[in-house]
Amino acid sequence: MSARFAPILFGFVLSSLMSFIVSGISTLRNAGPVDGFFHLWIGAWLLSWLIAFPVVLVVAPVARRIVNGLVRP
């Protein structure tokens, strides 16, 4: 894969992992360790990821600019 796709791939991986972990914690906290937990978790994760991926693509450049303004070169 070309390096020009790195920011999109980074956003894909970051949003996938973060939404997977957070939706798992949230689902466990709200539903508990019930039968069908994995199905509930995957449903929550998919919706979360569908929102998180485009948000990460938009917010990551803003976050980079903020961080660059806060640190010394």
C-alpha cells in the first residue's frame, strides 16, 4: 500500500481499536456478562465505529495542530 494512504489507514486502525475497546467496556457495564454478550458488543461496536472512523479522519489533523502548538520543536 502506498504511503499516501497512511493517514487513512491510521484512522481506520485507531478508530477500530478505540471503538472496539470502549464499546466493549460500555456494553459490559450496561448489560453485564449476559448470554449473547458478544453479539450485543459487536452491534454496539459497529455503530460506534461507523461514527468514529469519519470523526477520527476529521479530528486527527486538528489534534495534530493543537499538539504541535503545545510542544517545542
